[in-house]
Amino acid sequence: MSDYLKNFSRYLISYAAQKDIPSGKLTTLAGIDMAVLKENKKATISLRQFNDLWQHAIHLSGDPLFGLHFGETLQLAALGIVGAVVRNSNTAGEALQNCASYIRLMTDLFDTRIRNKKHSFTVQFSPVKEKLHAYPVLTRQLMELSMAFVLHELDGLLFTKIHPLLAELPYENTNGKEYERVLRCSRITNGKNYILEFDNAFWNEPIISSNFELQSFLLQKLSELNYRMEPQESLGSRIVGLLRSNTYLGIPTLQEVSANLHMSPRSLQRKLQHEGSSYQQLAESVRKSMAIHYLNQGKYPMKEISYMLGYNELSAFSRAFKKWTGQAPQSFRKSLAASSAHSQ
């Protein structure tokens, strides 16, 4: 993960420079060779150096919310190919899922998990205590950066601006108004975790730059990369990838997917339950995502979309889509066309 620390350090130094913090002074204080970063030479940035870089950036900027403000301005390009996958996702929910699934391939300092509830969904950010237990300031800065980044990463990619229902922090904050501004939320609560909660309505918001074919190619490239963290990819993420790569054949059954993964259907369901999910939820999520993608394309007849998603009757597809989005597919397609025309 040293490459990640090096690359992220470069983005941090660049952001600090915009705050009039001399790059040379910042790197010298952290014990980092600036020439190595500029020339992109092979080098290892230790976790201690990374922590010192943050500590001195906070001190020199005089900004105790340095991470929160950094996350507000950070671009998807910082995530490399993962950022490209996010940009080409079909919906906001799918983009968040992709980000949560693949961020672990880039860093071993924290993890992100999404949980779907009846009327809302949450994004939880969890630091890896074994790595960060000796760096409490770095932990807080990284978690606040992640919360702000996830919230702002979709700006410019949606027809609307996302606002959380609430934000939870594991401490009392003394800068309430600034947290409310950056996190776009008036409910900042004190709890045990770093959590953002959103209304389910945001889950289905279509992404303007979505490109299913390009995204499929990028996901394939991601799977081919030799990330050290890849074996820890969740079973749910693997199944979603498998389902999406086979949607042109319809949605595979539980038995087909479990056979592909060399386990019994019962074992697969049990492991998914341990992750807080189920095969039915994952299949429905993919169906919903692909339905929005096909409707957004505008070139597929409604009956063909229904058939491709495994519905023998158009009426069954219409009922399912209305359950997902609150709209009939015909109305949803019209609203997409109207929004697109209005934005031009």
C-alpha cells in the first residue's frame, strides 16, 4: 500500500499548496524527499511520514478541519481506475457501491460499507485499528475526508444535489456550522461511528456520464490487476460483478451463481447473510441498475428491456420498476428526457 500513500501524499501536498503552504517546507518537516514525488520515482512513504505530513499540514494551515475541507475539493481522478468506474456507473447508488467495493483495493487504512434500510441507506467509514491505533489525529482527518469526498464526488454527475438525512461522528464537534455546510446536513449526531445516512430516493438518481460498456471494461481491468487486497473483496461484490457481466443472458439464478463460485446455494446465502445482504437483494439491485441504464439509453423498446431483465410480462416489469423508483418505466424515461433537455 506504499504506492497509495505516495500518490495520496502528492494530492495532499498539491491541496496544501493552494492554501499557500510551501511544498518544500511541508515535505521537509515530514521527512519526505520532494524531488522523488515530483519525478514520480519509486519510493516508499511510511505510515509515520504520512501521519507527519498531515500533522504539519494542519499546523501550517491553522485548519483543524483540514481533512474535511480537503475531501470537499478532492476529485475522482485521485481514485484512478476506481474513480473512472464510479463516473461511468448508472446510478448514485451503484456509484457508491462501486466506490465502497473497490476502495479496499487501494488502501488498507480504512474500509467503507453500505447498508440498505427500509426508507434509507447508510455509508459507514471504519478505520483499520491495527494500522491507525497510534495515529488518532490521522484517523479523524482521513475519516472526515472520506465522508466529505463521498458526498461531493457525485457533484456535476447528477441532475440534483445530494443531501444526507444525518451524519454521525464518534465525538462531539465544536465546529457544528462548518460540518453542516460541508456535509450539507443539519443533523450532526454524536455516536460510535463515522456514518452518512441518505434517503432511498437518492439511490436511483441517474448519473449523466454513465457508460455501461466502458464500465464493464474497467471492471474487468480492475479484476485483472494484482491488488494485494483483492482476496478480501466481499462475496456480495463478487456476485454483483458476476451478475452485471452476464446481464445480456438475463439474471442468473441462485443455483447458477453458487455453482460458478463452487459453493452450495445454502452456503452462499449464509455467507451473504453474514455480510448483511442476500442474493435476492443483490439481484434486485442489478436489475434496477440495468433497467435505469436501458431506459436512459432510449433505444430499447420497453418489452425488450423487460425480457432482458428476466420478466416474461411487461406488466411484471412495470410493477417491479414502480416499486424501485415510485414511477412507471414509461414516466421515468420521459422524466429523464425532460431533465436532459432542460440541462442543455
